Amino acid sequence: MEENQIIAMPRIGDPAPEFRAVTTQGEINFPSGYKGSWAILFSHPADFTPVCTSEFMTFASLEAKFEEANCKLVGLSVDGLYSHIAWLRTIKEKIEYKGMKDVEVKFPLIEDITMEVAKKYGMMMPGESSTKAVRAVFFVDPKGIIRAIIYYPLSLGRNFDELYRALIAMQTADAFSIATPADWQPGDDVIVPPAGSCGSAKDRMEGKEEMKCYDWFFCTKKISKETVLEKILKK
Ligand code: BEZ
């Protein structure tokens, strides 16, 4: 790949670009090796840096929760494999942060020294850094389609509760053919029907007490937290 070659960044709704990579957990094929699961592919600027360390400890501590929601985590930076291994070992052996200690990062961390994957996914942002990937997050669904993309600058650590909320919200939207309003959490009212087909919501509201329409374009209904989680989470 030529330096400075401009590559179209994948967008929401696109198939996630395919790649094979060396990781701390062996070789992976992405997204083909993740079919049937959601996956979060996320980049970080560099190993042995404090914000990234806090992020990895937090994500690793939440891995079981994401796994329960059928979602696998895959990290990436443009550092090499031995740097990754040494950094993750240091995290486990030395870093205690916000009650987290002895944290083992079990999900794969991709080495991307050539920046091939980072460039393919638009994780390099020269205005921010020409040598480091920014903090990008790609949500890929079980069919290998990119469903959401979030970017953060180098100085800003991600909010992992929000990543989990976004994952559950997208899964809920798929499972119940609804949309989720601002700040939605499982158990909150959902929007019926999804944006773009609101006209039918009022028609379908007749006799459906659980649906509340404020106007033709804004109808909500209740789906209990238990109903959502029963459908989404692995038993
Ligand atoms: C950090 O993770 O602490 C960091 C990485 C690159 C630039 C600035 C901060």
C-alpha cells in the first residue's frame, strides 16, 4: 500500500473490510471468523500509554458482559506483537486502577505495524496523528455488516458503558423492530415503529394500549427490561 494513499473509509451499512492479522491470541480473519457474533473492532493509539491502559483494563473487565451479549472484542494498534505482549503483561502484573487489578486481556490485540488494517478502516487521522491510530470503534453485526462507528481523539478515553448500551440498543432494535430514543436503557420505552415508517404507527395503535402516540410521528411502547434481556443475552 502506497504511503498517503487515500482509501474510502467504510461506512455504516457497508460490509466490514476483510483482513487477516497476527494478534496476541494468534491469527484471526476478520470479520469472516466472527460470523454469527457481534464484534467490536477498536483501535488505540499506542501501547504503554496511560489512557489506553485505563481503556484496556476497563474493556477486559467487561469482556464477559459483552460475551453474554454475543459480542467479541478485537483491539488494534500500530505497535508490534512483542510490544503488545509486554504491555499486557505489565498491565496484569503492575497496574491497579479503579479497583481493577490482576487484569488479563484475553481478547485479541492486533499488531498492525504496516498500518494496513488501520488505513483500511479509516483509523488513521493525519490531522490528529500521522503515526498513531485514533480511538475508533466499529460495531460489526453477525452478518459482517458495520452497524455503528464512533471516533474519539487521542486525549479522550472511551465510555465503555456507552459502548455496551449502544450494542444492546442495536440488538434490541433488530429483535423487536423498534428504535431507541435518547439515553435509552433496557426497560425504558422504545420508539414504534422505526424512523421512516411512522405513518403506520398511528394506524396500528388502535386497540393497543401499550402504545402511546404523542403525534403521528412520535409513538412509544413499553418493552420490559426482562423481555429485552431474555431475548438478547445468552442463557
Ligand atoms: C494515552 O493513551 O494516554 C495517549 C496515547 C496517545 C496520545 C495521548 C495519550
